[in-house]
Amino acid sequence: MSPFSRFAIYFTEVARSGSLRRAGEKLHISASAINRQILQAEEDFGTPLFERLPEGLRMTTAGELLYDNHQRYTHYASLRASDYD
């Protein structure tokens, strides 16, 4: 997953906000477009990334692992990029 892919941006914002609607508002994109990206990723990975609850979305263990790995990767990438500045 590229740290700058559409899915990575959407996934990270949904993980932070716990809501497709709030993520969509922040990113200025429809909640349904974000949901399609997440559903496609869940199909590709073969596991759910979020639990769909009445009060919003909560990351599954797989979602938490993906989120943590993505955060570490982007942090490392930003450190490496600063080496070239």
C-alpha cells in the first residue's frame, strides 16, 4: 500500500474519525466512495478491516495492524525524505 494511495488516505481518515461520514467531510469526498475503497481492500486482503457498528466503525485486529504498519512506514519515509532536504 503506497502511503499516498487513495485507499491509504481514506483508510487512515476513517481509522482516525471512526466514521465514513466524518472522513468524507474532512476529505471532501462522498462517504460511499470511501466505503467502496474500503470494501474493495477488505475483499483484496480477504479480511474485514473495520467492524460496522450502529455508532460508527471500529478497526478490527487486521485494521489495527494495517494502520500501525502504515503509520510506521509514513514516519520512516518522512525521516528518509528529510535526509535529502
